[in-house]
Amino acid sequence: MRLFRSLSTNASNVRLEGGKVVLRAPAERDWRAYAEVRAASRKFLEPWEPTWPSDALSRDAFYRRLNRYGSDWRNDTGYSMFLFDRENAHLVGGISLSNVRRGVAQCGTLGYWMGETYAGQGYMHDGLRLMLRFAFDELALHRVEAACLPRNDASRNLLLGCGFSEDGFARKYLKIRGAWQDHLLFSLLAEDFPADRE
């Protein structure tokens, strides 16, 4: 039986380590670090994200987020993890695998964010590699999809550097900062990401 069956009961048992990073499910104790890194990176993150609600960094909003993450894990529809510096355990970002579809699709959608202080240092590359290995080896997905704004060169280069193929262009694909925005579409297949690839 694949790990995704047992993951649905206890996300707290999942800890992925590799390169410079550790990935694990968010916990209540992470609220302050989450709020601090997101607040310090707000101007850096806002151009690429949906509009932040007024209470985006509050403890209550964080706990609602945790409840949603837990429900997604239990229902095998999404797997959200926080990304930590392996050396000093600082929270540096987050990665999610959402919209998991089973049946004939066996597919999920990748999303990620990075604290501004930690951008461009290889953390997200290492984190995505861990999440992809998890998606293919443990969740038994066939395909992982991702999208980014056409002007987001850093994100485009990150996805290509992790082996994704650029599949096309989607008009007004996601609502970012209150407006429907065009996106570039990417995908990676399990067969293109062997388990022993570093």
C-alpha cells in the first residue's frame, strides 16, 4: 500500500530532508515564524499571490489555514508543507501540492512561496525536489503541474531547473492581486523524475 493511504491519518509523521532543507507539515507552533517571514516579505510576495485578506497574518487566520491543510491531507486532496533551513531550522518558505486528482488523472498542482531574505539561495530548488519525490514515490502521482506569471523569471527558471516542461499559455488563468492574470503552464511526469535523481 502506498504511503498516501496512511498520510491521510497523521501528517505530523511526515518529515522530508535533503540538500539544505527540511519539509514538514505546518503546526500551531509555527504561527509566529510564519507571520514574521510573511510580513517581512510582503512587498516581495504580493505581486505573485492572490490578494491578502486583512487578517492574513493573524493567529486565527493561521489556525484556519492549518484546519484546511489537515482536511486536505485526510481527504488526499492536498499536501502543504513548510520549508525550513536544515542547518538552523528557520522557516524560509512553503510548498503545497493541491488539487490532487485520483482516478485516471493521478495529478496535482504545485504552488510555493519564499521569504525574501532566503530567495535565490537554492532553498526552493531543494524543497521542490523533495516535494516532487514525495509526489511521485509516496503519493504515486503520474503528473505534477505548475503555473507562473509570464514576467516571473525566477519562478520560470526554478521550474525549468527542476525538470518541468513549459506546456503553454493560459489566458486569465488565476486571480492575482485582484485581477485575472495570464500564466505560463508547466508539467513534470513521474517517468521524467527518477527516484534516484539528485
